Amino acid sequence: MAMNILDIILAVIIDWLIGDPNWLPHPIIYIGKLIGFLEKQGRKLCKSNAGIKAFGGLIVIITAGVSFFITFGILKLVSSIPLLYHVLNVIILWTTLAAKCLSKEAKKVYYALKDKDIEKARLMLSYIVGRDTKELSDNEIIRADVETVAENASDGVIAPLFYAIIGGAPLAMMYKAVNTMDSMLGYMNEKYKYIGFFPAKVDDVFNFIPARITGVLMCLTAFVVKGNAIESFKIMVRDRKNHKSPNCAYPEAAAAGAMKVQLGGTNVYFGEVVYKPTIGDRKKTLSFEHINESVKLMYASEVCMLIIYAAFIFAFIKK
């Protein structure tokens, strides 16, 4: 357990320093290629909506299984060489984390807005959100960016850490596969509502606990953006169901409460208007500075989780 937390901390630090370098063959790229290949095969083989829906379940089983067992197998092969095992374990854990990448991409939008280049801001935002960005106003761009950071603080940071803690690198990689399936297939529009049904539902299950942990961590660290933990928690509890997803509202509401802003509302996905309730109270008007504040909350939540985990391990070892 002590070595596991050391590997996790090292992976987190490497992510903070390096992020996702272009020269590294990232496992998520190959997971994405596998999902894309399976989707094409499913659409060729299945002629009915029920068949396509069932094939979506098969995609989940194959992709999650491959991601887990390849990672498990690699680490098992080198388990007799402790140094090599821990080096590979740290590298694999590092690839499941996305704090630096999320911060970098979110701040590209921030700098574009700061330079008053709304077209560039829309373009930069389009790379990290699923909604249509071509007609978004400054305020809508900021809201989308802040929501994405809050949501992905769970998906890209806290959830991988959670699964790394309870199941090591193999389970963390399996989670990333599930989350990637949801990102590629889990849309409830005409094209994906059948093949993406099981990927979306399984992702909801995997994110059930991490999303709530993320919300609580953001409340606890609200002070980093001059927020109040109790007020943030009240907003999170009040607005936790104000989202079509059973999970996303927790970190979004916690972030909104901490920053004293209002998130949520109507968005457009692939040409379809999706009406959503609002989250949080508009005590402050959204500005591009709130993008930086959402990033601070993300990092603070990650540090808070590591501190809590380390304290638990220390107390366990001491006994």
C-alpha cells in the first residue's frame, strides 16, 4: 500500500510537470482506435436497433477487458523486477491522469478571450467540449469551459486516482477505457442512442462514486477561490440533480458554489438543442478569470485527495 501511494504521487507529479507529451504513444489513442474499429464492425454486422444496442454492450466488454488485462499482464511480467515494475506502474498511472492537459486546453480559451479573439476562443473550446461552439457568446464560452473543467476534474483526475487507489494501474486504465467509450459513443442523439446506450450507462456506474468525491473535495477546497465550504456543499446538495447525467452536477454544482457563479442552461449538441436547468446562484457574473479559478479548484481537489489517502495509509501502517 505504501509503494502504491508513492507510485501514484510520482505519477501525479509527472502529470503536473509534463502532461501528455506529443512524443509519447498514449494508450488512450489505441483504446480509441479499438472503439472506432468495433463501432464500424457493429454497424456493418447489425441491421436492427436492438442488435446495434446489444453490440454496444459487447464493445464495453471487449474494450474494458482488453484495457485491464493488457495492463495487468505487462505489470505481471515484470513483477519479479521491482524497479522495472514501479517504473512501468508510474508511467501507466501517469497516462491515466489529465490534470495538466485539461488545464492547458482550458487556458487556451482563457487567453483567447483575454485577447478578445472570440473566434479563436470558440475554436479552442470546440476541441474539449461536445456542444456546438460556432455561435457561442463570450459568456457561453466561459460557462462551457468552466463546466468542462469541473466535469473533467472528476473524469480526468479524481476518478483515475480513485480507481488507481482501489485497484492499481489495471483498474485505472480500465476506467479510462470506459470513459473513452462514453466520450466517443455515449451521446443520446439519433446516431449514437443505440450503440452508445451501454457505454453511457456503464460510464455512469463507474463515475457514480468519483463524481460525488470530486464534489466534496471541491467544497473542502473552496477557500482557494475565496469560496465557503459550507455554502458550496449546500449548493452541491441542492443542485445535484440539475443535469441529465446522474453524476456531472456534483462537481459542477460544487464549483459553481465555490466560485459563486451560475452554470448550466441550454446547449446545442450536433445540431440538437438540449435544455438543461441552471446550477448555482449568480452572485458573481461569469468572467474569463473564472476559468483560472476552476483550474485551481481542480488541482486543489487532487492535492486534497492525495493528502487524505496518504493520511489513511500512514494511520493504517502505524497500527
